[in-house]
Amino acid sequence: MDSAAPYLTGLAAPSTSGSVPGVFTGLAHTVGCVIAYWWVSAVSAIALWVASELAVRRLARKASAERMALELMPSRHFDPSLEEIFRRGVQLARASTSMPWWAPRRTKAVQIRLRADGTAPLRYRIEGPAGGERLLSITPFGPDVTVNRARPIVDKPRKHTVRAEFILRGKPTSPLREVPLTPDPPQPLIDAVADLRAELGDLAEIRLDIQRAPKWALRARRLQLMAHARRQERREAQRAARWMRQDATGIEDSLTWHLQQLLTGKRGGGGRRLVMPPVPRRVDPQEALGKLAEDDHLVRVQLLVMCASNTQGRAEARLAQLQAALDVFGGGSRWAMRGWRVGPWRFGADRWPSQRGFARRWDLGHCQPPRPNWVRLDELTGLLKPPTAHCRLPLLAGDLPTFEHGNPELLLQGIYRGPDGRRRLVATYAKETLFEVAVGKAGGGKTERALAQAIGWAHAGGGLMFVDPHRDSWPRALPFLAHDHLMERIALIDLNANGRHPQVASWNPIGMHQGQTAHEVVEAVTDAYASALGWDDASAPRALTILTSSLAVLVAVNEAACQAGRPGDQATIFHVRALLADPAFRFAALAAVEGRLDHETRSWWQTVFPTLPADAFAVVLNPIARLAANPVTRAFLGQPAGVYNIRAAMDHRMIVWVCPGGNGPTDRLITALLARDLLRAVRSRRDTPEDQRVPFRPYFDELITLTGAAPETIAAMFEDFRKYKVHIHGMTQLLARLPQPVRLSLIQNASTLATTAGSRSAVAPITAEWGDQPGPDAVAALDRFEHYMSLTVHGRRVGPARISGPHLDEVFADQARPGRAAELEQSARATAGTAPLEELTARAADQLTRVSDFLAQQAPTMSAVRLQKGRYQ
């Protein structure tokens, strides 16, 4: 036993002592090899990274090919609550993960695209995984937002393009500023692109990618922030201790300290003061982590911006405007452009090496946000929804087209001043502008705007009728219509009879020489009388019956005269008196048209008429007597075959200017006759196929005067004329003074609703239709020729927008021909068939004789026919 022990011990000792140097030698050799051949490890690591990156990019491209796009269209009254917006944000965050399991993290994101390219103030699109389409199609906003499947956008190349990526600067745990919902948070962004000009190739787009980050990334970020907070706290504690020691040393070396020691007798006995350094305080996680302390509704975001233009400098200026707009969201942290500046150069997304990565993320929709870009959903409230009702949107050419002289598809509306100060003539599409209503005080510019619109429509080849009781519009429009291609289409019906030798046109409301239908003519004239005089079946049933039966006989007489080839022998409305009061004329008329009258009318004349007392006719004859007492109306209505034919004017694109002459009882009756005849003529277009009906535009100035004579007729026009391609434009100072049927029809059917300045009470009914945006106070303070108006373009309402009324001398300066004004007036009167007032008055006085002679010639023939019929029975 003893002899073996030394042997065993001797054997073990060399082995143990030799292994330790061997291990160290091996480690040293390994380290030496690594140092000598470091490039092998580096190349291996790089190769592994490149291979993994290529694989990830290939999978990412495949996943990006399965993305979908939705476009959100808000209504005018879209006004979401904070809760609705927050719920939308939760939907977006949830939809960002709707990808296959193999999809890389960079593809798991939802992108909000805010785009301005001239077609709309700001288009709002959502792009993301195809699996999230069903989730995103139904929004918490309800019917106030329409969600449509969007097609891919293909941009034409622009000459100048700038790009930028934004990163959160400032304290990384601080939130962005809480921006209120009123005014709308995207308003600064919309203002930044408000002066965009599509014709110059301007384009601006903002893309916000939202991505739900993995838990490990959030934990790593929190650990990093906590470590940074602890280091900061230790530095602060060390700094405080250093200052405390310096303060203590300074006190002990001061003269005051030494004097105190001498006076108290404590020299050299006390030693130095003991200084206790401050202990670093415990770091509060809530305070250190800030908005990253909670897991709920925390996302990572990537903000990319691209601006382009075909004009040098405009893209750079647009990017600067958008950068300033994003500053509005800045609070404890703010959006800043990523990169660095060296003198006049900026190295960022537009330069190597960042440009290629930016292009890849932009084209494929990949989300690789910078490390600081952590936000909570409530910080993105302003960008999680389309623009709301509190957003002020500019009017672009795509919203309101630019007026072009001579274009029959456009209707001039006024001058719009853009945010950049540029002024352009704006228009609506003629086929969509069915009815227009303009309200405002006298002299505010209603008539001037209507004249500009009518003149533009006339030069484009359209037909119109301008009814102006005061005649002021005719001399104003005269120089701008004095063109050869317009003169043959213009007719002037002027009942003011101005000048030493006045000339008047003529019209027979009951004439049959223009091919009218007999019962429609009777109905139109009777309704005109009833409307002007306030008759109805309850208040004046007998007067209506007498007038209807009388007109039926006279219209039958005129029909017989036209069939006999003698339109010059037709009766006029003034012959109602002879028919009721002259037995000989009545007997001859009834005998001549007995075969043309229906049984009920003949029976009335045979049985009822003889029982009527003489004073029963006064209510019918008095208005006719007033018309006959006025030489102008006597001459205008007393001709057998008048030239005025509004149906022919519509079909041949005529320009008819009608000036009734005033607003007295007689003038109101004339206006009622003209209005009812217009209604009859328009309704008669039912005999023409819809695609062959020529558009026609009546303009009614001073609706208060016109509707006082024919309220129901005017209301019926605003209700029915659209079907026959006749579109009315009405102007009035006060809506409240219009009859209720007219007022209701105007507001209900108006494609364009405009108002100039006026009293608050006068403009309040108009602003109420706009939801008091703008309110009556803003409208009442408008300058002259300024309008607020809502228009209809592509089937949707645009505005109310502030638009300046066009001034004829400015807009149509090139069309002015003042030297030919007299020639145009002479041509317009000739087209209307005017004649000297004395001549027409004399002819009207002799017309009863001509009609009696015609009836006398017809009576023997009719008697012979009756005898012959009796013979063959």
C-alpha cells in the first residue's frame, strides 16, 4: 500500500499540471486564428445576412402583391366623435396583421394615403393586406363615409421629385400634441396643397404606415429606455454630489468661515465638514416610459412624403409647406425630416444610400419604421379619418370646372379666388344645372351675374328667354350680343313703348295659326286669368265657366279661320266682350263653329247662358276692358296672327328678351298670360323625343313681380320643366315675399343656390339650407358682387363657396361691340315682328269687323250643310 501510493501520486501530478497550460495554449491558439482569419467570420456573417435579406425581400414582394386598396368618401356632414375615430384606429391596427404566417414583418402594416393631384382636394385611401378588406370595409363612421374598392394609381413621370421620411424627435416617451377635432386636424395639410396646379404636374402624397410591433421589440425598447433613465439618474446624482462637495469646500475656505472659527475659539479642532452625497432616486417606470408604459393601442408608424412637379422649385416648396403643416402636431415630440444637412446640401431620402430603400418601401408598401416612431392610436386621431364637416376644402378644377368661352357644355357661374390668389372663371355643367335661385339686395350683382351667364350661353349657341319687367338688362346686354351669328336669333318683346315712335310686337294668346292644340290654348288662357285675378272654383266658379266657354268658341272660330287659309281673320281675347254682349256676333260665332264644339259646351250655351243675368259678365269683362284701355296691350294682344311663338323659339335656339313693362294690374295679367303660355309650350314638347329636345333657359328677373301674377304657374315650372330640358334661373331680393308654393319649389329643386349681401333675416333662409355654414352674419357682410353659392357638379353639391360675380366689361370685353348696338336692336325688333303702335292699334280696332265678315261668310255654308244632312237622314 505504501509503495504504491507514491507511484500513483507521481503519475497524477504531471497530468494535472500539464492540462492547464494546454487549455490556455488552445484558447490562445483559437484567438490567434480568429484574429488572423477575421475576414472569414466577417464574410460568413455578411453572406448569411445577405442570404436572409434576399429571402425576406422575396417573400415580402410576394406578400405585397396581395394587397388591397379602399377609398373613403365622406359626406358633407361627416362629423365623427373621438370614440368612432379611436375604434377605426383599432380596426386599422388589427387589419395590419391579416397576412399569411410566412409574410415578413415589414409587410404587416396598413397604409393611409393622403393624395392631392388636382382631381380632389385630398383623396383618402387605405391600403393593406387583402385579408383585412372585410374588416376595413365596414367602418364605425356608418353611412357618413362611403367605402369603395379602389384601383391602383399609376402616375406619369414628373421632371422634379423630392422625397422625405419623417421621424419623431424630442423626448421619445412624450406624446404628440393633442389636436382638437374643430377645426379639422388635417386642415394644415389641405391648406398646404390648396394651391396645387394640376396643369403644371403638381403632386403631393403623404403615406402613414401603421404596424403592430411584436412584444419582444416593445420589451427591448422599454429596457433601453429604463437603462437610459437609470444612467441619467446616476449622472444627475453624481453631478449633485460634485456640486455639494464644491460648495462645502468653498464654504470652509471662505473668510467668513475663518472669522467664525476665531470668534468661537474652535480653531483647527473641528476638521472638515462631513458631506453626505445624494443617493440616486429610484426610477419610476411610468415616468421613465411615458406613453410606452402600457401595451394597449401602441403601434409603430412610418411617415413618408413625396412631392413632384414639372416646374422646377414647386416640388421643394410643396415639401416645405407639408413639413410646416406637420409641425402643428408637435408637442413633447414632433415630426422632423430624417437625415442631416451639410451646408446647402441635405442628405436624406433623396440621396444615396437612403433613396433606394425609400423607393422600395414606397413602391411595395413595406413598413420599416425608425426606432423612435412609437405612438399611441389617440395621437393619430387627426389622420385616422377622412376630412370632416369642419374642414375647409379648396375648389379645384376637378371640383368646379373652368369656364371656356363658346363651350356649350359649361355654364358660367363667377370668379373663384384660390388660396394662392389666382382668379379663374368657374362654371357648372349645363346638363346638370337644372334650376338656379339667386337672392340678395338690390344692386348686389344678381342681374349682372345672370346676364353674364346668359351671354356666355348665347355665344355657345344656346337658346334662352330673359324676362325683365324693368327693361334695365336689355341695354346692358346689347353691346355684348351684337354679333352677326347672334343677330338673326335675337327677338325683343318690349311693352314699355319708349321713344317718340314706339314699336310693339304682337301676340294672339288664342291664335291657332301656329299649330297649337285647342283645349291646351283654352286652358292656358283661363288659368292665366285665374292666377292673376285670384279665381278658383270656390271663389269665382261662374266667372271661370263663362270665360272657359267663351274661349272655347273663339278658339274654334280661329281654328276654322286657319283651316280656311285666313289666319288674318282670327278672333282675339278682346272679342270675348262681343261674344257675351253682342247677340248677333254670338249667334254667328255659335252657328259657324257648332260642329267644332263638344256637346257640353253647346249645351251650356243653349241652356245655361240664357239664364245668366247681365251683371254676371262684369267680372270677366272688367280685366279685358283694362287691357283694351291701354294702347300698348291693346296693340300687343289685338292682332289676329301675332309673331310671338315661344315654342318655336325653344326649338330654334332663339334668344328672346321680354320686357312686360311694369307690375300694375294690367302688367300682371300680361305676365300671367306669358308665363302660362310658356308652361303650355314647354309641356307641348312631349311630342318630341327626349334626345331631340333642344335645351332652353328662361331667366326670370324680379321674381317677386312675376310670381305676384302667376305663383302657381312659376311653381309648376320649377317642378316640371326639367323633364323637357328647359331650365329656369330665378332672381329675387327676398324669398319671404315669394308665394309659398314658389318658395318651396325653388329651394327644393335648385341646382345652384346663391346669395349676395342682404339683411340677416333675408339671407337666413338660404344659409339655413347650408346648415349656417357660413352663417347669416358672414353673408350679410359680403361686398358688392360677392356671392356665396352652392352648386351641383357630377351629381354632388359643391360649396357653399365664396365666388365673385362676373362683370360684363371684364369677362366679355373681347365680345363687346358698342358700335353695333343700334343695328342689333333694329334686328331684334324686326325678328319679333314689331310695327308702329298706331298701326297696330288701328288694326286691332278693325279686327272685330273682319271676324264678323268671316263668320257671315261661314254661316250660309254651315246652314247648307245642316240642310243637306237633314235631307239625307
